Amino acid sequence: MFLYNYLSRQKEAFKPFNKGKKVSLYTCGPTVYDYAHIGNLRTFIFEDVLRRSLKHEGYQVFQVMNLTDVDDKIIKRASSEGVGIDVVTSRYAEAFFNDIKELNIEKAEVYPRATAHIKEMIDLISLLMKKKLAYQGKDHSIYFDISKFKNYGRLSGINKRKLKIGARVEADEYSKNDATDFVLWKANKPGEPFWKSPWGYGRPGWHIECSAMSMKYLGPTFDIHTGAVDLVFPHHENEIAQSEGATGKKFARVWIEGEHVLIDGKKMSKSLKNFFTLADLKTKGISPLSFRYLTLGTQYRKKLNFTWKSLRSAEKSLNNLMAILNKEPTVVDKSKYDKEYSSKAVIKYWRDFSDAISDDLNTPKALSVLWAVAGDKKLSLSHRRELVKNFDIVFGLGLIRPKPTKKVIPDEINKLVAERESLRVHKQFIQADALRVKIESLGYRLEDTEKGPRVTHGKN
């Protein structure tokens, strides 16, 4: 399996850090201060496809996805609403989990929250202080000294001549060209949440959160770290500096970064009123899985240009695909299907699909294989369904609908029906009607037909 490593800027044959088939995966999760927008959701979908593809290749995946539940944005939202940060984060964490469920995103093994890992962050900062890679500023906050970490800028490629040695920034997010000492621990300010630390009361900076949580669950060195390209600098760059500075070991071996979503060719922005959530799509009658299908049509390292027209087109394609694959099979002459062709075709389709997925998650090419299978009338519908069912383990589109299970009528109900029919035959209609009432009160529906009584479940 080949994956594009942002650290080396090239595709590399993936091999797990530890021998065997276990893969450690850290995916940057949501900052739960607002509803996830479709750009966030595209990232979560690509990370899910990565997880599913690794499993398709036979790996066991242990995934950690953090929830940032304390940072500048959350505090600002809580303050504007006059509530505690837990009220804000609980609301939007619940919305996040609802979104990923509707998008068929598999659950990670662990969803650590920043506020539950303050001790780990304090321990990590203390180690950096001991190694003299961090210092306390006059404002009493703790900063990482980027001049002490020789490989700073390796991931983002930021020009080292632009490093502002000695300059500090306390904000969680800042200019993409403003490489300065970054905050690890923020001294307490009025109205902000705080925790006790060796440096006084305060709260963690955003960057230290991911380092502490990833290393707790995956160790100092793990296989894959993912996120969106807008996190490369400063967030991911700072994660590497503080993590490797503390442990002296390589942090993440492979960095996989997903590209942006554009709206009609423009950057998504609330000021431009082109900021959309999953709820906005559903309001227009579009299913979440139609959006998932849309994202699969563009490889994750390329910008996805979202338009309502393209989304409607994706919805139509998905519906057509499901109609082909879920139609009722007809009785056909078995000789119509060439067994030799079928066995060779199944092997070829499976190989083509696997080659596409293992080539840095080439989902557009994999989708083309899917459509080729769906349209191959030389293959029986059962062959096509079986192939697609296996492809869909990676796609996550729910393409093959399960056959409805036939509800069995319990013996005791059938006995009541037979007893009632006997009463009717003997023209004991009052007693027969009483039994009908009893049967229906137990949740069943009784219909008298020319062929005799027909009993069904009441909800049918």
C-alpha cells in the first residue's frame, strides 16, 4: 500500500512501525465550539476511508480521534452565551457524533477529550521545561523555544530565515508566516477556565493537547497522523517540535493531510454566506451519503469544488447505482452467464479495485471500477452484488440494502386465529369477534380473504 507522506512529499510504501499487522492512527478531531462544516466532514470522511482501506489491506487499526474541548474559540462562544464551556462542548460534541453516524463513519477506538488529560499535558510541559526547550514568559505563561529545536519547519517547509527568534504568540491560531515561540500553558485570565499547575493556575495551549493525548494512547512513536492541510502550520509543526523535543524520538512516521473544500471555486466563509453544515444539506432534501459519494469522486489530496449542482448530480448517481444493485433478480437461463468469463472478471475487478485503493486512496478510480462492475451484464446480479458488497467495506455508502426479514407469526397467535375461524364456521360470531379484538390487542392484524384468514404484524 502506497501513501503520500507530507513529511517527505512523496508516495511511500507503507510499513507499520511495529512488526505485524497493527497500525496506530491519530486523526485530528473537531474543536467542539460549533457545528462541523462540510470541509471538516470531508476530512473526517477521508480519514474513515483511510481506516477502512488499511483494514481492507489486512491491517488491524487502532485509531485515536481527539475532541478539543478547551481553546480560545470555545471560551469565546461560552462567554458570548453566558454559559460554561461544558455546555457548549457537550452540545457540539453530540452534534459531531450524530453527523459521523449519518455519514457511515466508523467509530475510532478512543475519543479522548482535552480536559480529561490535563495531567498528561502538565507532565509533558514539565519535561520540556527540564530540557530547557520551554521557558516562562513575563506574563507567566509557558512557551516553547523554537530556536532550540533544529528541525523546526521540516513538515511545513516554512523558511527558517523567517523564524522570529524570541518573539512569542499566545493565540492558539496565528499567521501562517508567523513562526514564533508558541504557548504551551496559558496563565489564568479572568473569566477563563483554569487548572492548577507548577507554574500557577491556567490552561493548556491548543498544540500541546494533541501531543499529550496521542502519545498517551499510541506511544511516543506511531504510524500515521492525519488532518487537514490548514493544520500543517502551525498546529502539526508545533506538535512535532514539542513531542520530539520531549522524547528525542520520531513522533508520527507518516503525515497524511487532506485538501480543502471550495464553494463555487471560493474559500468557505460565513461572511460570504457559503458556509454549509450537514443539516443545511438535509434541509434541501439531500441525504448525507450523497455528500459522502461526492467526496469520493475527488482524491483526498485535491481540492474539492462543492456546488449544489455537483451534489445533486452525486445524489442522482448514487440513487441510480443503488437501483441497479438492489433490483429484484429475474429468472434467467443459467447458460446466459459464462462461468469462465465470470471467474476471470471477478478476479480482475477485485485486483483493479485493490490497486486503486492501495495507490494513495485513489477513490475516483475505485469508483470507476465499481461502476464497471454494476454495468457488466455478463456477470450475474449475485456476482455483481458480492463484488460491490466487498468494495463498499471501503466506500461506506451502504450500497447493498439488506433483504427485509420475514416476521414470523407466533404459534399462540396462529392458534387463536384457527380457533376464531372455527367459531366463524359454526356461526358463533360474537365469540369470533371477541377473539379478533384479542388478536389485534396483541399487535396483529387479521384480514378475512377468499382463501381464509390472513394474519400480519400490526405495523405492516
